Amino acid sequence: MSSETSQTTSETTAETLAARVTGDPDLSLAERETTLRFADDQDRARVHSASPGVVRRLLAHDDVRVSEVTLHDGEGIQTVGPDEAVDVDGDVVSLRGTLPVGAIGVKSVPRKTDQSAAVVSEGVFGE
């Protein structure tokens, strides 16, 4: 993984990338996974997602630090930092980054939907 920036991705960059998110045509639905990993001594969890809905919501989340995105240009993939991705052709098909462990919760009652994107609260980009 590339080194993580100490600041969150700018809102303009996140909005631009969110508009380019799509499912990776080279992956089946079963392969479009989302993973969260953290240890007891860490205050941030590592996240990777190839699920379009989750990627969009992570990009909109104020506390997510995006370290890299994977772009698919119809012929192949390229993984770059979020700021660089704005100037590179291709659809955003996955994201890696971190978020505060405190932003993660397991509910005692299931959500009303099993839609994978619903695990990340829906964010709204500023006007």
C-alpha cells in the first residue's frame, strides 16, 4: 500500500472521484469485496472496497483518509493516489484508506436492508 496522507482527501477531489465510481468489469459481484482491519493498539482501521456503493460512501465520509484508488480504463487497471487520480483517465473501481475505529459499529438489531453500501452512513457532499 502506498503511504497514507495525514489529511483527509479534499471534498472537491472526493466529489470528482465519486462521480467516476463504477463496478470493476473484470470482477464478479462475489469478488467485489469490502474489508475492514484493525488491531487493539490502533486508532484507525484499514479499509479496502471494490463495491461501488461502499466506495462512493467512503469518499463522502469526512473522516476517511484515502491512500489510493484503482482506476480501470477499459483496457487495464492503474492504482494511484487520490489527488493523482483526478488527472488520470479511467473509472474508479476500488479504494484503500483508513477511518477511525470509533466510526465502526456493530448494531444489535439488523438494518432494514442487506444492501452492502448501507454499512457506511450516507454522506452528503457540501453545496
